[in-house]
Amino acid sequence: MATAMSSSLEWRQSPADGPPCVDRTGYDPGGVWHQRHSGGKLAITVEPLHGLTAAQRRELDDEIELVGAVMQAKPTLTLGTVTVGPPHA
């Protein structure tokens, strides 16, 4: 999610809630995220640490669709504060 990022985000799973979203280099934490899966719905909240460019937002939308397909759920994306778990990036 950094302004120099030229490829889409990677979702890294960690044991804590709200694992970081990082750029493809794996070194630039771009934000934190949380998902809530209930029935056939998947609500994903992403809290970016930096502003998103239009291209990054499109890439994020594509990633959310991919996560929904993998989890066989209809995804929704909210950009905002992640209030679950300890604060970290």
C-alpha cells in the first residue's frame, strides 16, 4: 500500500487478529485487516496505514473478490478502523 508499490497486496496470516497487509516485497506494512465470515457472507475491514491510489484500490477490490471466491462467500469491503485484537501492523 505504500506509494511506491507497483503490484497488488499480499495477505499474510499471523496468529494474532488483524494481520498486516504487505506489498509483494514483504517489507512494507500497508495496513491491518480483519475478516468476519458468517454463512455465505464475508465482511472484510481493511485499515490502510497510507492513502490508497486508485490503482491500489482496484487491486484491493480484486484481492477481496479472490478471498471471497476461495472462501466460497460473498465478500464486502470496508475501509476503516480495525477494532478487533491488539493494534499492530
